[in-house]
Amino acid sequence: MKTKSTENCPFCSQECKTIHRYREAPEGEISFPFSSNKEYSRKLKRCQTCGHFISVHDMDLTDLYKGDYVDATYAGGGIESAFRKIISLPPEKSDNLARARNIDSFHKKRLGVNYSSQTALSLLDIGSGLGVFPYQMKKLGWNCVALDPDQRAVAHAKELVGTHAICGDFMPIPISGDFDLISFKFLIVRNSCCI
């Protein structure tokens, strides 16, 4: 289902200003089969109130994460190869490790006296993809659940990352339980990508 691109911020509903127009794909951008035969057009907008950046395009992303994404993104060496490359980065070059440590520290400080080192915190990672973030959080003692619409990413999360994993779209799938943290690495709102 294709919807009209939003011109207002999906977070605060305020006006967004166009700051750049792309007439062709930037170097290094992944080309997906569903968009490769169309004329390329994309605008980068910024909310005048909250500062979020929004990429407005005219692509039907309905089935993006049901195969095309994994096929196009990890075609070179596959999910496992990309995962191993990222987790082998030295700590000072790993933004995933730094992010996991910061989040872990923030939650433990926020919980204060209510936190016990014997109590594992829980994470639901929506759109887990490679599973690098749940992998790092698991190493810090968190119980992690990965949710992804691609069965290959789910199998990877179960087998290599060692987390509980669910295959499905986060909107309709019923998920039971409480989580201390729910993370979205990438959010698609209609035909706009919020980064």
C-alpha cells in the first residue's frame, strides 16, 4: 500500500523545511529491486521545532523488510559475515558497544536502589537485523528479545546472537511481557524515514 509522503514531523507534527534535494542516489546507497527502475527523487527535511531529520521519497516500502532488504544489504557476505565484522571492531571504534554501555549505565543509575545486580533488565529490539545491539546488551547481562520481519535475521538472532527472537511485523504482532527498554534502530513513518 502506497501512501502520500508526509511534509510534517511525525514526532511533533510541526512543519519541516527542505534542506537538501537528491536527484540521484548518493554514492554507497543500497539499491533495492523495487526502486531501481524508477526515477530517483528524495528530499531531506528538518523539523523546525524538534530538529528531527526526515527523508521524504516516493517509494512503496510495504514489503521492504520481507526479503529485499536482507538480499540487497548483505549480498556481499551475508548476515553472519557483516555481524562478525562489526562485533570484532576495537571498543574505541564501536558505536554499538558505546551505545550499549551508555544505555546500561543510564538504566542502572535511573533505577538506583531498586536495581539489583541479580535482576536482569530486559530489552525488546524491534527490527533487529544483524542483532549487534541485542548482542552487546546481552553481554552486559540483559535479557534480550529480537523482533524482525525477515526469517533469516530471526534465525541469525537465535543461532548466532543467542537471543530469543520473533519473526513478524511489530505493528500487528502481539508481544507479551514487560520490557525495561524497547529499541527501534530505524523507523519508517508512511513514506518518510526518520533518522
